[in-house]
Amino acid sequence: MLIVSLLLMGVATFLIGLLPGFATIGYAAPLLLVLLRFLQSFGLGGEWGGAVLMATEHATEGRRGLYSSFPQMGPAVGFLLSSGLFLFLTLSLSDAQFAAWGWRIPFLASAVLVLIGHYIRVTVAETPVFQRAMEEGTRARVPVWDMVRTYPLVLILASGGISLTYVIFYTVTTFSLAYGTGELGLSSSTMLYCAMIAVAVMGLAIPVFAYSRIASGDAGCAWRGRCSPPGGPSRFSGCSIRGIPS
């Protein structure tokens, strides 16, 4: 399924670069664009969750928080790569050239990253935790239901936290760019520089805070007692999502 989610995201992104404009196919152009964006979102949901699972289940004892922070750096790295390419194109091409074909280059170039990601996916073996669960037959029949029933408060807190994170992220990376160029009259390159700096700080801060959580011994985790048995590791992890008791 991880390969399917990767290909869904990659193919949808690549097809956006091939999408004809409104002058060619009329209202079908924005409709197809919205459809491809939905496909990107579905692929992102599966890919992000799968990446966290793989990182968490490969983690050594006591380092799940740090390992699970690495996939969270993905949006920052991806934004910096894509924005850097867009910035290079806007500075290298005229407005007419960029509007005609230049904007398609980042979407088409994403195929290279998809091929690299596919190679990594097919060469990485299943995690030891998952293999052990398959051998012992300890997988839950409906892992999502078990998670909702056993950890409702943790699920609500985690969902709220990640929702707040991405509201801020997309406000910086999308709304602010349109507002800065359209309402404030700033150049697109200036807004891209500002957004890239903000996202770079975010990306660097993620592993720092994850490591500080380990160094502090989970101090300050208000709901730790609900997700960790006394003297034991946290059970609320990617393992529980796949129905694997941790």
C-alpha cells in the first residue's frame, strides 16, 4: 500500500504538469486540476502515515519520538526544493515564458523524486515489529477501532495538534504568498524568500524539539499516564495503528 500511495501522489503531481490550460479545454481544466489535487491529498495521507510507521517501528528503545520526527521534516524539505526551483525559474524566465510553460517544470521534474522513492520503497524490508506480529498472529482485526476505543483522548489531542500545525504551515506557504503579492504588492521572489526562511526554521526545529523530549524524559507530557504503562514504553505509536501491540 505504501507503493500505491507513493505512485498516486507522484502520478497526480506529474499529470498537473501536463494539464492543458483553460484556453484549450475550457472548464475541464480547473475541474481536472481539483481532481488531481484530491488524488495528491489521498496519496499524501497514505504516504505520510506510512512513513511515520516505518520510522517509528524501526526506532530503537526510547527513541520513537525522535525517529518519528524525521518524516515530519518532509514537508519542509519538499517545500524548500519546490520553492527553490520556482524561485530559480521566476528569476530566469520572463513572465510570459513562466506563464506559458515554466510553471510546468517543477511538476514534471517531480517524477525523478518518485522514481527514487519507489526504489527506496521496494528495497526496504518490513519492520521487525511488524514481522514479529505477523509470526505471532497478534495483529488486531480492526486496528482503527481498537485505537479509537482504547486511546480516545490521545487521538483527539494528537489530531488537534497536527491540524493546528498544518493550518499554520499552509497559511505560510499558500495564503501568505497570494496575500503578499496580491494585496501588499510585494514581488513573488520576496514572498518566496520569506516563506522559505520560515519553513526552514520549522524543519530544523522539529528534530530539536523531538530530541529535547527524549532528553527531558517525557517530562511535561500531560497525558502520558493514559498512553504509557508504569515503567514501560508508550503504547500509542504507529504500531497500534497497524494493530500491533507495542
